[in-house]
Amino acid sequence: MSDVSSQGGMQSLKEFKTVAILCTVPFIMVLGNSMLIPVLPTIQHQLSIGASQAGLLITMFSIPAGLVIPFAGLLSDRIGRKPIMVPALIVYGIGGLLAGLAAVFIEKPFYFLLAARVIQGIGAGGTYQLAMALVGDVIQGSDRAQALGLLEASNGLGKVISPLAGAALALITWYTPFFVYGVLALPIAIAVWLIAKEAPVKKEQQQSLREYFQSFAEVMRENASVLAMTFLSGAIVLFALFGMLSYFSDILEKRFGLEVFQRGMVLAIPVFVMAAVSFILGTVLKSHMNKFLKWAIFGGLGALATGMFLFPLMNSIVTFSMAAALIGLGTGSVLPSLNTLATSVASKKSRGIVTCLYGTVRFFGVAIGPPLFGNCLKSELNERTVFWITAAVALIIGLCAAFLVNPQDALPDAVKSNEE
């Protein structure tokens, strides 16, 4: 159980400032993939590569991030969140700048772009999940769900803005988005270091490595079913969302002939729905945790499954957008609940690694989706098969969550203290 106090919440100016500045971290992290999605068809043309190769620009960012996240979480439990997060933001920004410079100065830059994206992904691995863990440390009451909802809404806002921003920047040149990562990441790193509140980790409070892993194993054992549902749900919703967005971007260009900025406008629809639902649900969960947390997961996965089933049956931009919005609604319903579970089942001493394992499976979902869905363009059969299998898996996970997730048992009393 978490070591939270029932008197917590965003009641001080320092806590408010901490949450506010930490909201910039998921905002810039989501740009790492989402800003490139509407530009991928342009990159294909400029570099003479296929859709699945272009999708590797997403994969080669997301897989390193997913691999680094658990180690970042472990270190943050030992030495603090900020000493990991700030250098990681700097590495993230440097990776983006290197990608942009490779595009400018190298004649055939594709493999150099992939290498730079790996560097950027390594930096990304020490950011958003540690921001969630730090919010879990600082907000020590029922306001935690609302604060985490704000982080997820900020993540969603980044997803709304990033297709438009990527498309607008690509009007200058296709590699302009890469430079923006560095321009934004470096100031945010400085702001996090100066503004975010974090109690120093005292050596006398540190567990030995043996005690640490024993505590972590106990958390995983006691909450095995809840964490399994949290991890699986997080992976499937982001696999579905990013796979669909990548595929949708391709068909908007190839089937409907939309230019890059028009594609960005259409792709902003499902991610705007996701951001709005995340914000609203975070507020609702603050007061009605027991009533809605489980059903938000189940209902969200059901909505996502419905959208994934309908999407390949659509035949116009309007109907495709409606199915995509349903997928965004499902994703926005699921993620705030999962964030609350991931940050609340463990105490501060092992919250970092638990939250970061959750982040790892999320990143793997993002990594696998675009190249797999990119192959859907090869045949109508593959298109429907991938979408419908994803829908079935989401529905099965949702049904399992309905039976296995019990907020009354999984969450500490302080997190549920505003329940009416």
C-alpha cells in the first residue's frame, strides 16, 4: 500500500507549481512520436522509403525508451526523480537536434535518423513515467487521481497539437520538427530542476538492494492481477491508438489526397477527444474513485474495441474520423484510471520502478503499432485482420479487468478519501 496521508492534495502553491511544470513533460514527450505521424508520408517521398520503413522512425524511438524506463525507475527510487528526469530531457533534446542536423548535412540520412531517434528514445525513457511517480510522491491524497488526469490530459493536449504542429513545421521543410525537440526540451529541463518540488532522498532511508528488490517483489505479488490488467490495458490502447493514427495518416494521403496540414487537422480529432475525456475523468475520479475506476477501464476498452472493429469498414473521411474519435474516447477513458493504479499500489520506495514498468509496456505498444499497421496497406484482408484482432484482444482484456480490478482493495484509503 502507498504511504500517503489523507491530508494530501494540491493544497500548497509549491505542489501546484510542481504539477504544473510536470505537465510540460508528457506534453513534450508525446511530440516525440505524434508530431512525426502526419509527416511520415512526406518523409517516405523525400527519402524514397516505404510505409513500414517510415514507421521505424516511431519504433526506433519507442523501443529504446521502453527498455530504459525500468532502469530509470529503479535509479529514481534510489537517488530521486529529478536527478534522472532532467538529464533525460537533455538527452531527448540532443537526439532531436542530431536527427535534424543529419537531415540537413547527410545526403542519404535515413539510417542516421534512426540512430538519432534511438538516442532520443533513451532520453525519453527517463521522463514521463518519472513525472507520474513524482506526482504520486507529492500529491498524497485523493487529489492524486485529478493530478494524474492533468498529466494525461497534457499528454493528450500534446497529441492534439503535435499533428498540427508537425504538419505546419513540415511546410517549412520535412525535417524541421526534429529541431523543435531540442528547442523545447532544454528549457523544460531547466524549469523542472528549478521549480518541481522533491524531498531529497536521505541515505539513512535507503533500502539495501536486496531489501529493495524484496519490497518490489512483494508489491508485484500482492497486486499481481491488478498490475497485469494495468500493464496489458496500457499496452493495447496505445498500440491501437498509434497504429490507427499511423495507418490513418497514410490513407488520408493515398486514398483521399490530403496535404500534410490537412492530415494534421483530421488526426487531431481523435486525440482531442482523448485529451478531453482524460481531463474530465481525472476530475470525476477524484470524488468517485470506487464507482468509476473499474468501469472506466472496462467501458474505455469496449469503446476502443468498437472503434477498431468499425474503422476498416468505413469509406469516407467523416466516417473514418468518427471511428477514430471512438478509439480516442476509449483511450482517454482508460489511461487516467491506469495511471492512478500504477502510482498507488506501491509505496514511494518502489513507486518509481512500478510506474516505469507500466511505462515500458505503454512504449512497446506505441513501438509495435505503426509498422504493423503500416503493412495493412498491402491488402484489404490484412487491414481487417489486424484491426479486428486488436479489437478482440482489447475486449478480452476489458472483460478480465471487470472481474480482476477492485479499487476498494487495490488503492490506499487516502487516495479514496473523497469518495462520497
